Amino acid sequence: MSSKRKKKTATKKPPLKKKKKKDEPAAIVLPPTTESTPNPSLPDDLLISCFARVSILYYPTLSLVSKSFRSLIASPELYKTRSSIGHTEISLYVCLKFHPDPIPRWFTLCRKPNQTITTNDDDAATKLKNKRKKKPIGYALAKIQAPHSGSSSWSRSTSLVTIGSEIYNIGGPIDDDDNDRSSNVSILDCRSNTWREGPNMLVKRAYTDANVVDGKIYVAGGCSDGFFKDCDSPSDWMEVFDPKTQAWEIVPSQGAKICGCKVGKSAGADGKLYMFGDNGLSYEPRTGRWEYLSFDMDYNWVWFSFCVVGDVLYMFDENVFKWYDGKAGIWRVVKGMKGLPKIPMVVLWERVVAYKEKLILCAVIALERLSDEEIWGKVEWYDTVLTVDNKSCRVEYALGVTV
């Protein structure tokens, strides 16, 4: 080596990186490539056949590869192929609001790409070192580019439900002051991530609750101008939408008299609708039977996080997962769940870090019914899926769609 000192050369300082806005979630970034990705030479039908066999968790990453990939992933042919080969999956969609923006943002669960890159120029030692440093692939929430649906409002007084691959946004106040009811219905197609307008309800509603039973959407309550006012028309308290006929129909009921005009919470499970208002009420569409709820059902689950999986109602109460036995009319403990982190929701929960950041975490729990009176659960994984500003972000909805 030469002992001569090298001449100093002037170097430019790298440009300062722009700071991200505090209310913006951390974005998922694909690993850099040394050269641009060429257009795929495979025919579209072959690519669709390949994509149909890939988990939906990788679609957000695949859609970033090229415009042609993004177009194929949003194509109806892909999802027809997935259905024909029996490879449909449940995909998690999460709706977040970032103050003061009134328009929500939608995210979907995906697998994070591995950030370790190796090239042909790397020697064996470098490759081995990178392999040892390689982190396990995790999960994240990826923002979807779904334009906002303009006709339906967005607040906690609207109601969202899913049927198949679609999310229905139903009713709610038209203005920000929550004064006017709405009959609007907007539908998000989660295959193409596009909104369209659906058939309007027969009755304008706000602070309503919607659920799905036997493939139909039942909407109850919310037919008055004020939260504590009586219903303008008690006979219009409930209506049902049939996706096959694309038509709404009034359901005769005494719900307004028993449950009150506003429905605080409701769920569809065991082929029944469970509704909580002034009193607890259940409705079984197949028989047309209405019943008062037992005390344990009426005043227990409505105060806690709950969800319906496989037509069974679950809730999280004092660090314990429970499920409702409709035949016996009691809550039973989900077994095999000891040693879990203390999480306040079945699917998503939040954790504040240093009063500035909020972590949104997700868990997947596998459930197995061993008998009519026994359900076991096992956590498959849990991970931090998004980091946001503590004060600005709020989780509005978490929904599962079939794609």
C-alpha cells in the first residue's frame, strides 16, 4: 500500500430528510433493487393462476412491483380463479381516523417483505453474515388506495357489515353535527378496493346497528332525529336487505317498544340477532320469534369488546375470552388461553409508548370446538402491525372479508 496521503476532496452533504407528519402511519417500504424490474413476459392467464395460489397477505407487496401486477391483483378473473380452486381467505380490513382529518383511511393486513438483500457480488462470508442478521418475516397494516365514498357519512353513528368480499357502510348522519339521518348505502369491493353506491334503505337512520344473519343484512333502530327521542315510526324500526334481489324490506316488530329507538350494540350469531337498547332483545328470522334476553346476556357482553366467528359470539372480559352458548343461555370460558399478553380485544389492541407513539397490535387466535360445551383457543401469532401518533389516531372498525 502507498504511504502517501490522499488528497482531501470536497464532498456534498446529503440532503436533509423531510420529517414525516406526526399523524402519518409508518409506510411499508419494499427493499431497493439495483435495477428496474422488467415487465413480466409470462401471459396474464398464467400469472393469474400463480397469484391465485399465493396468500392474500402478499398481495399489497405484489401490487407494488409493477402496474401490470397491480392491475391483475385487482382483476375479477383472479378472484374467480381463487374461488374455483378453493383458495379463498379471510382478509383483515381496519379503518383508522387521524385527527383532524374527517375522512378515514383503510388498511389491510399483509406480510412484511424481508429487508435483507444479497447480490451476486457478495462473497460467501457477507452472505452468511446477512443470513445471521436476517429478521423473521412479520406482519403490518398496509394502506389501501380506496377513494372515499362521498354519499355516506363517516362517524361512529354509522354501521359497517361485511358480506363475502364487500363492506357495507350504512346510514348515519349526513352532517358533522349529527343532526340529519341518512338512507345512503355505500359498498367497498375489497377485491379491487373501489367504492360504489348501493340501494338506499327505505327509512332514513342514524345511530343504527346492522348485522348479517343467513346472508341478509338486518338494520335496527336509528329512526329518530335525536339520540333520546322516540321513533318517528315504530313500525319501521327494522328492515332487511337481500343481496340476491338487491331490495330492502320492512320487518314487522315490537322492537321500538321493547328495545327503544336507539340500539347500543348488536350481534348476529346462532342464526339470531342479539340487540341491546333499553332492554335486551333477540330475533330469529327463520321462525320470526322475538324474545327478551336473559340478564347474563343482556347486561354482560355489551360493555366489552366482542366479535362473531363461525356463527359464535365471543367477548373479552377481564383478561378472559368467553363465548356465548345460545342453547344454555350462558357464557363459557374459551379454554387453552392462559399465559397470553393482557390484550383488551380479540383481534386488535393499542399500546401507548412514551406518551408520543401508539402501537397497534394484532393477534390471530385459532379456535376449535371440541363439544357443544367446549371451545379451545390457541394464539398463532401476535405482532405490532402499525405505529402512529398517540393523540391523532383512533381505530374505528376492524372487519374480516372473504377474498
